[in-house]
Amino acid sequence: KSSVQTIGEEQIRNPYTELLVLNGHQDIVRFLVQIDDCRFASAGDDGIIFIWNAQTGEKLFELHGHTHKITAITPFSSSDASEEKIHLILTASADRTVIVWDCTSGRQVQKVSCFHSTVKCLTVLQRLDVWLSGGSDLCVWNRKLDLLCKTSHLTDADCYSLGNFPLTVWQHRLGELVIFRLIVSNDESESWNLLEVKRLVDHQDNILSLVSVNDFTFVTGSHVGELIVWDALDWTKQASECNFWDSSVHPDVQPEIKLSQSSNETSVQHLTSDEECVFAAVGKGIYVYNLQMKRVIACQRTAHDSSVLHIEKLPNTQLISCSEDGSVRIWELREKQQLPAELAPTGFFNMWGFGRANKQANQAAKKMQENTPMYILDLVGDLIGHSSAVQMFLYFGELGLATCSADHLVILWKDGERESRLRSLTLFQKLAQNGDL
Amino acid sequence: MISAPDVVAFTREEELEDELYSEPPLPEEYSVPLFPFASHGVNPWAKVASSKFTRDFILISEFSEQVGPQPLLTIPDDTKVSGTFDLNYFSLRIMSVDYQASFVGHPPGSAYPKLNFVEDSKVVLGDSKEGAFAYVHHLTLYDLEARGFVRPFCMAYISADEHKIMQQFQELSTEFSKASECLKTGNRKAFASELEKKLKDLDYTRTVLHNETEIQKKANDKGYYTTQAIEKANELASVEKSIIEHQDLLKQIRSYPYRKLKESDFHPYEPECLLDQANAGCDQDLTTSEPGETHLYAHVPSYTPKLIKAKSAKCFDKKLKTLEELCDIYFFTQTLDQLHQIERTFRGDVCYLLTDQISRALLKRQNITNFLFEEESFLDEKPPEKQYRGCQGLGQDVIDGKCLEESQAPKVVISLGSYKSSVECVPIKMEQEIEDSQEPKMTESITFEHQENLDYLDADIKGSISSGESIEVLGTEKSASGLTKSESQASLPVSPSPQTGRSKVGSRRTVSEDSIEVLSTCPSESLIPEDFKASYPSAINEEPYVDDEEGGLRFTPKLNLDDPDEQEDVAKPENLVQVDIDSACCIGKESPNFLEPLTDLGQKPCDEDGVVRIPPQPYRQAEQSLRRSFGGFPSHDGISGGLLPYDLDSRYLTGSREVSKNSLDECSDSTSYISSAASTCSDRTPSPAHPACSASERHKKKAGQNALRFIRQYPFAHPAIYSLLSGRTLIVLGEEEAIVKKLVTALSIFVPNCGVYTKPVKHWVTSPLHVVDFQKWKLIGLQRMASPAGVNVLHALSRYSRYVSILDADSKTLRCPLYKGTLVSRLADHRTQIKRGSTYYMHVQSILTQLCSKAFLFTFCHHLHLPISERETEESVVNRRMNFLKLQLGLANEDIKIVQYLAELLKLQYIQEPGQGGNPVLRFDYVPSFLYKI
């Protein structure tokens, strides 16, 4: 049974009609980070970091320094208003080092190698001009790479920062969330301290994703498909959704199969949000959870052939997802006309990604009439280029979309029309420059 | 390639290569009567049926002082070539027109024999009785034993086609000059070494004689000399004189400027400097007596000095050196290589040569677009400066020589000036009737006067203005001298506008059918100041009207209109505005001259048979007609519509087909190819048929043949070709490598190149494809396998199906987007009458060139891409762009995408920085594909 929606070859609304393959990596490319308006860095298992020009696809720098695979990368830009902005990136690697790179010169600025274990995540607290590294313990560093403070040894974990708050959420143990507050004492001693504020234990399984919606709300998702909305002020659970795999919406799936598949099918791989909604990549599907209504308003249960690894909401109504199946899909969230007739045929109208027999659909439609999302995710286009799992993508607005994949490639997708126009512009500039005009 | 002749002479039928294409023969009563002479194997286009040789050849003759004019060798060296043609008689003819002032021996008032550094003369000669016309290149070689040390030779390019000789005069002149220069260099080398040996001998003889005299003196103290002793003393004196003379000669020959080492790929040998050694015995006083002619040593195999007897043998007893012996062997073989190359270059009909030259000349102007479809061999040609290298070499040579002269003898410049003035007073044109023995004499005497004033060092240049019965001098020797820049510019050798010269030739030829025409004698290229090298006009390919600054754009929108009804559209008032805008944004709008009436084309003389006699005139006319054909092309439905009136495939027109076939085979003969490639003259200026040509010619033929077969066999050829032209990768899938490769070869002629150096065609792939492959290759031959690996291959194909069109060679299906345009149907008409691969190839090239010009126009029209004013919306620009494509360029449906794709390639190529390779982008469309079946 192929329930994945396909769009076919005619994709009028897909703007990406030109691609540029960026070669260089020799292993899986896992990370893409934006440096500024027109540059981004890619890093992966080969331990090399490349800096690219997002417009031309030109390879700007090739940064060598790590001996093992990169485990985390984050941009660290100086917010110093007086000077011109210095663009740095921090990279952590399995060789237990963190290196600070200067993106303008392509040089290694500094290297920290006093870690006891691999740093698994890096987070920058821009307002305080410090950065955190999370591994077996949590360390706070300033720009000069002085260790400000650290927690005691704990088990394996990730760290997240919640906005610019001096707050750190740190995932401990199975499903346990530890909140730290970073205390800055402003006397001469300049002493920093990480104060444990709260432990949240509502999740049943590993927390895989966390997104902070605003200063007062953050959302977490776990491996078993729990989605919990937290209040960031009093650490209470505002809402939770854990019926992504609810059998009521999967009437045709046998329980046994569900059980065997559940771990993969329901894990919340990635979360993203705008002001109103949280977009969750759950298994192969995409769910839109409205924070106001506290329910899923739209979903695409099988958006891809395999797990969705990364999703992002674009400034317009579009949503991009990438998956292990090697494709990138562009979705549009639009309001559904409430026409009952539209409910019946499946497969064409994207209501439910699972195309089932008409009879069942009709029954289900009746049954779930009130439960039906008011919005639908419409497939606008898909980008097929990678031959292996697309790990991540980076949306550059007009400049296009960069995707990285396990096939060692970074592909830059571009709007062909725009590129053509730009080339014409360049051409006539060059003509004028040469005096040929 | 611009034009595509496909005229088949109605003489033979069995030559048709295409076995697929066999029509039932017409009933006798409907058939076209054959050319009356067809039974004799005579081609109706052969101009002079009376010629006794079957093809052009090169003849080297000598005016032997013993037996008179005699032929030495022919190239190709095959008795079949010259046939019954009387070489001896023709040698007499061609040698008799050499009126070089080959003065030798003692000039009056000079003590020593002088060497004359006579420049070559170039003469066109016709003999209508023999049906032979020849370009004759006279040169002199030095031989110590010859009278006056010189041996006159000539190299003649003999053809039955008078027009060919006249049209190709410049090219022939350039090529032969190079060969001659090479031969002469070798000869000087040989001559110098001969002199050295001779000097050694003389030195030795002197020592011996001296010793004998001493012995005699000692033995005889009677106080008087015996007759024997006197004899010995005389002998000694004569030997010493001889030594001085030979030293003098050696100095003269050495003073001739050798090519410098920087051009060493042409003449890698640095002349050995044995001057010191030779000078060793030269500090004797001079005595004046009769120069003793010593002719004993035809061969001096070693440096072992030998005794020389004072009395020489009788002149006619000795055996003269052969041409080979006269020249250093290295240079000799190289000269032969060059001559073979010349023969290869100029074989075939003049139409073909001219068409080729015109194509090249035009292609050079299209330097922005020609990377798209032209072969690399065209594009690999050296930049223009380099192409003058031959001339530059000559000039450089002499410049260096001049520096030498100046440093040694400053008076040279002055005397050259006066020399020039003397030459200028030579009448430009001598009438046929004039018994013009006076003029040459006068010239000579003037020259001699100067000669006397000049030191031998500046005796390089010796004009040869000459005449015989019925000689027309169309252009005489121009001698640019070391004067000021502007002056010498004015007197640049040979009129830089070939048209005028040519037309003159044409008109005159009708008058004097049986005349000898001296188009130009050797310009004293040696004296051209270096600044003018670039405009030296002997390399005619580069020459065409570089003066006009027309830019690249050659069409106004109006001319570009294809269909008559579209023209009407434009004439409508609402569209006129559009036209104005477009013409305003056309870069080359200031080139209205191509709208001039094509007067030249009007007068196309035909002879009695109604056969067009005048081959394509070079350059401007041809180009005009080309434009005309562009304009008129689409109005014809058939393929032949747009062809030039005289676009005839040369191989049909040469004397006989066998010959042409032979020549083709020879052309591709690997040994000859290697030899010419291995010869060090590889940097010679590219000629219409340069060494790479034979290979590419064959490829063209094969590809064209395969393509013809493809379009006839596959009804869905059009969408497949559309895929290629619009940049969508076409994959030819098949089990058998040979079949797939054949298809790929056939289709490769439709693939636009993405850059200068990448031909995006991959003939055979066995592994699964990736996106990168589609970015790199536009035509891929893919193996279909039954194994699991093959499943992967197919899986990858279906995954990336949106980027590719798939032509299944096994099941004969094609999966690709729909094509509804009109362009490809013109390009690949399955009912085409074209039968030959090479012709079809040219046809394709001509349509693709037309397409390129459209793409060029589209790319470089500013307002089609950018807003005219600030307020203009992007939408209106898009509208304008689409209007232009549809109305102005007359493109329909998918044809627009082709031009857009080509335009993108042009843009990418143009904006690409020279240093970097440029990122190839993969552009694609989200369009549905359809499955075509036979």
C-alpha cells in the first residue's frame, strides 16, 4: 500500500527550477548553518567544514581541524555594534574538541580540547555573549573561551536555550527535562553559576526535539510521539498531544503492525513553530498543532516514504520537509473549504495521506466529521536530487534552498526565473563594463 | 558550418551511400536526361574538360643550366595524377615566367662575386590549351657549383580550375611562401656548410702549395724561378684569392638573417657558428685576379681537407646537385611535408574551399555564440594575433636582420628608402600588347645602381618586376620600407581589400583568356615594420573587413522575421513601436549596410550550359547572400530552400568521384596524418583543412549518416531532439553497446556545448546515474542490465525521471515531454532528400547557426531582460520578452524553451570569469512526460 502522496511532474507552484550541486564532502553531510545573508556552512561526518556562497555556489573556504565527525555546529556572531560584525562559527567534534573559526578569513581562531566527552550540542546565548556546550556535563564559556561554570557530571544530554533568556533546558535521562538558570552576579568577581530550577518528568520516552515558541512557551516532543506544551514561567504543562498514532484515525491499520512500527512511526523528530502553530515531524508525517486551539489542525500522515528529519515553516504559508527517503517536499497550509463531498475521494485532495478504499473513507469521514482539521497541507512540489537521506536544509529566501544529504552532496536549489534575470543583469553590467554596450 | 550543399550530380547512382534510401527507378520516359558527357566519366561541373590531369597537384621544376627547364617532382608523387599532362612542357612554361633579377657573379666595379638574396616571385599562369592553371612560386637556391651560385627553382600549384587559383591566390601565396622559406633556410645551411668545407680544402691546398714552393725555393738557389715555380706561385695566388672569395661568400650567406630560436619549433636548428674556424686562414692580403672556378667537389662527405686543383672541369661535365642535396635534409623533408599539406588543403573544388573559408571567417565573428554547436577544432584555433605568425615570422626574421644590418651598416636605411622610390616608379599595369622589355631592364638597372651602393649585407631584397608576352601585372611589388609609420601603412603590400582586387581579376579575365597574370610579386614583407604585422593581409581568413565596427549583431529585427505574414504583423502600426524598441536595444543597430542592394549577386555569369560559373566570392558578397538566405529561409518548406545558390558539395564537383573518394581516404590515412602532425610546422597558420580535419570530417560524416538514419527510423525523433536542444538530458538506454553508441553519436550533433571545453556527451555508462551526471552530461548512453545492478540503474532512472528523457533503443520507445514547435521539424525532416551524412551534418549546422543567432539576439537585447524605466514592472518585461520570442523571432510553443536555454548558456559563458571553470547549473522544468512508441 503506497499511501504517500505524489504530485507528478507538473509542479506549477514549485519555484525551484535550477540546481547546483556542491561537491566537496566525503561523508554524510549533517549540518547546515547560515552565517549571514549569503553564506552558509556545511559540516558532517568527514570532519571538514565548508563555507559556501549561497548565491553562486562558490566554495569559499574549506576548514580542516577536526579529526572526527562533527557533532554540533553553531554560528556565533559578535553583536558588537561599534565594530563591524565578526562572523564566527563554533564546531564540536567527536574528537572532543571545539573549534572557533573565523568565517571571513577562513582561519581557526581558537580550539578548546579540555572536554571529557564529546560535545553533543552547542548553544549561543547571544544576549550574554556566552555559549554553552553540552555533553556529559554542561559548560558555559565566554567569547574568550574562558570556562565560566559547569554542572556536575550527569548522564548523556542535549542542551537548548530558550530564547535569549538565561535559561537552559537540559535533557537528562529518559524523558526527564532539567531546567537550569544561568545566574550572573554583577560584582567584581564576575562569577557565573548554573542553578537547577526544575525537573520535568512528564515525558515517557526520550525527548527528541524542543522548540521555544516565545518567551513564555516551549514545546517538546518525544520518541513515542508525545507533544507537550510547557509554560516557561512556571514550568507547568499547558497542553499535550499524544494521539498521533491514535488508532481511531488509523482504522485500517492492524494493532500488531502498529506496535511494531510505533517507535519509528510516532517519534517526534523535529519541531518548528511560528506564532500560532507548532509544526511537528512525526514519523513519516507532518502535523500542525495549533497552540490556541490546542489541537492538530492539519496533518499529512505519510508525507514521505520514510522518516521526516527536518521541517521548517517559511515566512509565507509554505512548509518544507525533508526525509530519509531523499526527497524534499514543499507544502502549503491552506484553509480547507468545508465541503463534505471533498472528504470522500482520497489521494487527490490531500486530506489524508493514506489512500484507502472509498467505503472506508466515507465511513471514517462521517465518524470524524467534527474531528476533521480545518486546514489541509497541500503538496506544492518536491525536490528530487539526493540519492540518500536528506539530513537538513536551509532556507535562504530568495537565494534558494540548500539541502544536505547522506550522499555527500550539498545541493543548492534555485528559482530558475530569478537566476536567469540575475544573469541577464550581470551580463549587461559586464557589457557596460567592457564598453561593449 | 553555415551552409549545406546537397547537390548531387546526375552522373552516377551507385555512389549513394545510404542503402536504406533506395527508390524504384523512374520509367525511362520520365527520367531526366543525363549529362551528355556522363558516359565519359566527366562531371558536368568540371570547368575544363580538356585538362589532362585528374586532380590538382604541385610541381617542382628547375631551370637547369645544363638541360633547361625540367620537372623534378610532383606532389602527390603519383604518375596517375599528372596523367598525360606534359610536365616538361609545363615546366618550360612556368620557368619561363621567372624574370627575377637573378644577377650573379661579379657586379661591375665590385671586386668579389656577390650573392643575391632574391626574394621569391609569385605568378599566376594560365594555359588554356592544356587546361592548366598554375600558381607559380619562383625561388632560387644557392649552389657553389652552379653558375653564379644560384639555381632557379619553382613550385607550382597546378589546377584545372582557373578560379581556384585566382580566388585562393593569397592563401596559396602564404602557404608557398612558408614552404619556400623553409626550403631556402635549409639551403642556406647546406650552402654555408659547403662553403666551410670548401674553405678548409682551399686552406689545405694552400698549405700544400706553400710547402711545395718553399721546397722548390730551397732546392733551387739559382736566383731565378723556373716555369714550374712560377706556375706554383700563380696557383698559390689563385688559391689565396679563392679563399678570400669564399670567405666573402660565407660571410654573405651568414649575414642572411636566420630565424631566431624563439621560433624554433619551426626551425629548431641553430646555425652552427664555425666562423672563427673559417676565419682562421683569412688574414691574407687580397690579390686581384680572375676568380678561379673550382667545381671538383660535388660531395664533401667529411671534413677531411682535400687538395684542389686549380683548373676546374668543364661546366657540362659535372653532375649538378639534386634538390635534395641542395638542402639540409631536415628542412627538405619538412618542406615536403608542408607541400603535402598544401596539396591536402587546397584539394577539392573551389566552392568548397571558399565556403569553408567563409564559414570560418564568419565563425570568428561569432565568438560569443559559436561555442554552442561548433566543433572544438574550430574553437581551438589560435587567437588572431598568432595566426599571423607565418608572416610575423618572416617579418621578424628580417627585422632581426635589419637590426643586424643597422648595427653593422647604418647607411642601409637610407639606401632602402631610395630603393623604395625606385620601385614605386615601376608602372603598375603593363598592357598586354606592350613589348615590355624596357621596363624590367630599367628596374633592374636602377636596382643595380643601388646594388652597387649597398654593401652586401643589405642586398636582401631584390624586386622582380617582370613580364613576358601577355603578362598582366595587377599589383606590383609593394615595398614598405623602414620609413615612418604612416607612410608605410599607406603602402602596405597588397591591397587590403580583397574585393577590389578580386573583382578586377574577374573582369579582366574575360578579356584575356589566355594570358599570364602576375597578381603580385613578392611583397617585400621583410620590411614591414612590426607594428603592421597584424594587418598584413596575406592570411586571408583573418582579413575580412575587420575595419567595420559592426559589432557582432548582424540582424535588425526586421530581417530576422521569418514568415511573411509575421512581417505583415510588424508592419501593422501597433507593432511598429515594438520594432522600434527592439531595434533600439539591438546592439549592432548601426550596421545598416547589409540592407544595401546586393549588386554583385545580380551579375552571375552563366556559360552556355547554364551552369553557374562563378564560385562563391569571398567574404562580403558571400555574407550578404548568407543573410539573404537567412531571411528567406523559413519561407521555404523544404530543406534546400535556404541554401546558398552555389553551395555545392565539392566532392561532387571535382573531376571525378573516384578521385574525391581517394582523396578522402588519403586524407584520413593515418600515416600521413601522423607525419604532418609530427612535423614541426604544427604552429603554422590554420588552413581550411588543418590536420585535425580529416578525423573530424569522418566523424561528421558518420554522425550525420547516423542522424539521418535516426530521423528516418524513429517517428519520435523530434521530441528527442527537442530534449537535447532544450537542455534536458537524453538517455539512450540499451543492452548492446554498439547500438547505443551509434545512437549517441547520431544525436550528439544536436547537443549544445555548455562551455568551450566540455562536450556534454557520455557515450557509455554502466553505473546508476546521479544528479551530478545530469548536470555534466546532456546525452548519455546507458547500459541496460538484467542483473541486480541493472535494477539499481533503472531505479535511479525512474527516480530522476523529471530531469531526463529516455530513449529505449531496445524496445524503441521514448519517454519525454511533448514537442509542438516547428523548429525541429525543419532540422530533422524524415522526408528529407539529403542523402549524405556530411551534407546532413552541414544542414543541421546551418539551422543550428540560425538558432544561435536568434539566441544571441534574444540574450543581448537589453530591454527584453531588464526594465526600461524604474517603474516598469517585472511583468511587463516578461510580456515584452515573450512577445519578442513569439513575434520577432517567430518561435512557437516549445521552440521558445530552446532559445531560452541557449540564451542561458550564452549568458553563463559570457559572464563566466576567465579564470574559473564556472559552475554548471542544471536547469529543468516541471513538465509531464509522454511515452512515444513506434
